Amino acid sequence: MPRRDLIRNVIIAGLLVLVLVLLRLFVFHPFHINEKMANASVKKGDLVVATSNAHIDRSDLVLYKVGGKKYLGRVIAIGKDEVSYVDDVLYLNGKATPEVYLNKMLNKHLAAPTSNGYYTDDFFLSELKGTKAGRVPSNTYLVLNDNRSDTEDSREFGYIHKNQIEGVVNLRLYPLNKFGFIKVEE
């Protein structure tokens, strides 16, 4: 191999490594799911990737930070949405909205002998910490855990600002038999 080909290959390899490092630092955030984050879509021990700068929409799983601690939750409402939760029914902008991603966990909860009959306690936006209006403000999100008995989410922290969200969780790396995009479990 001529010397110029070797130099060219080293430069290409170096640039490739630099691009991969920059993507890892600024775009992709791999992390392990702990027991508190687990839900019907992701299990304890899964290695998943949160993608920064991805478009955030309702029903997306997001990794966010509050007080230096990371949490995983589901986006229930985006800016300008009106939300209430009554008798296990989500009312989004005045319409009952099904939450298919909760079906497995809801059925398991209702089958438990200690079940009180409701999976999600009733709430209105005006009851959330630091809220005044009846609509979600722009650049903020209402984020709830799929495990609704765990209230360490918007019910405790208030709205989650766009700057607090580290990324949308949509790819599972491990276990290898489940490698791929994360699907909403029904």
C-alpha cells in the first residue's frame, strides 16, 4: 500500500471516529432501564437510546432530568393542550383519549387483590405544582409515568420544560433478541 493511501485511510478512520464520538455526545444518549423506569414497553435491564433534538409528540417515551436525576416518562400533553384525568379516562382537549400503552399495566393493576379500582388518580392541570392556567404552556410537556402509582412525574414536578428533556426513547440495544425500535405494547 502506498504511503499516500495509508495516510488517506488514517484520516478517513480518524474522521469516522470523530463523527461517532460527536454523535454519542450530542445526539444519542444510551442508558439502562432501572426498576423504577420499567413499564410495558421497556423492562428493567434494557439498554435503550434517547435521541436528542427529536420531535417530541404525545405518547412518546422521553428521558428527562429534574434536580440532577434522570426519569423516564410518557408525554401526555404538549403546549396549548387542555388535560384532565377523571375515572381512569384521559380527556385531552375535551375528548376522551385512549391510552393503549397502559392496557397491560392497567389490567394487571385491576386484577390485583389490593386494587382500588382506579389506575390513575383524578387530576386537573390547575392542581399541578407551579401551574396557573388550564392549558399546557408552550415549550413544556405534561409527562406521566406509565406506572401511575409512581407520581414522580409532572404530578409532583409540574410541567417538564423542553430544556429538561434529554431525548425521545425509541431504540432498544439490549437484550439482543429485542433489538430494534420500541413499540407501544398493547
